[in-house]
Amino acid sequence: MEVISSFNAYNKKDLIEFKKMIKEKSVLVLGVGPDQGLGVALCKQFAEEGYRVFGCGRSQENMDALKKVKVSKGSIEGIVGDVTNPEDVLNIFSQLDEAEVKLESVIYNAGNNNAKPFLEMDLDFFQDLWEVCAKGAFLISQLAIPRLLDGGGSLLFTGATASIRSKPPFTAFAAAKSAERSLAQGLAKEFGPQGIHVAHVIIDGIIDGDKVNLRFPDFAKSKGEDGKLNIDSIAENFLMLHKQKKSTWSFEIDLRPWSENW
């Protein structure tokens, strides 16, 4: 009651600033897929820190399942949207604005690692990879940054070794991921001085999740426990980046299983 009564002593500007202070802190995770995937792990990790987490993916089924994920703190909500579609991206951020939350972090986890020999791929194959990795990252960043500038925060990108080292049959994927990395690097240099921590997480090796374990079970099994990246451990590193002090901001970290060949 003391807080409410003290409003009378505030001018309009003070009241606006106070409302900003009491807004619910939120995190947006793009590229949320199956239950045993990195997107869901990121949602859980940040929710357990007390954040109101909005996960976004293209599948209504996955978003319905996301709402049922149990967390002891915070909360998780699902938004259906395609990061390559400008209208969908606008709708995603409109929903955040309507929720009147304080956006603290945006995590761009969308991507599709498809392989094909160069002379066998067509323009559609190449463009599909570029659309998700590069165009989507651009569209999300353009709407995320103005909101993060209001108080600071982090903009984190899920990258891959292909972004710095290309090899067949992943040439198209490497071209798309290197574009995403270059975007992240430019944003870090432009907006770091303005209070936004932009970071790029290189993931080298296979992630121990549904995407690999269900599609390529024999290959996944051959890697053994030490040959795959633990999903929860990856998510912990994203949280670490978000919580880094300004004096030690990292632009890039490289995550790999200890048995991975360099």
C-alpha cells in the first residue's frame, strides 16, 4: 500500500520509469522443436532462473507440448511462428509487447543442418538454408535490438563449426551459418557499447537429442556418451553468457564433447 500511495508523489516521468522496473522479466527463444531438443532445454534453463520464457517454433504441436513442460520457477509459453516470415516475426514481438514484459534476452536457435554435394543442390536447397540461418537472424535482430536497448540485455546465436570452417557436403549450410556469424559479430561491435551483449555459440559435434537419436540411432549410439554434447550443459553455457559481467563479455565460445576430433 505504501508503494501505491507514493505514486501521488511521482511525476508522470517517474511513474513511467517505475512501471519499467516492475515489468516481468522475460526471455524469447526462437527455434523450439521437439521435447528433447536444445530449444526446449534453453526454455527450461531460463525459466528455472525465474524468467517468463516465450518459446517460438513453427509447429503448433510442439508449442502445445511446450506449455506442458514442468518448471519449479518462472513460466514457459509457446508462440507459433516462422522466423523467415516478416509478418510472423512482427506478430511474435507484438505478443511480447501486449504481455507488457521486460525483454532481457533473445536467443536465436533456429537452424537446419542439411547436407548435399554441391553439384546436386539446386537454388531452393541453398536458399532454404540461408533463409533460416541468415534471413531469420536478421529479421529477429531488427525487432529484438530496439527492445533490448531499453535497459540492456543479451542477444545470443546458436552457431556451428561450419560458420568458420566449411567442408562438403555441408557447403550450403556453412555459407548460411557464416553469414549468421558475421551478422552477430557486426551487431556485437555496434550494440555492445550500447549495453547489449551479443554472443555467438559454436556447437561442434552432435547434440544428444531427438534430432539425431531418432533420425540416426546407429550413428548416435556409435558416438557413445562422451562423443555427444549434453543438451542441458549447452543450455547452461547460454545462461552463463547472459549473466556475464560487462567487463568480461565473450563474443564467442566453442562447445564440443571432449572426445571430438579437432
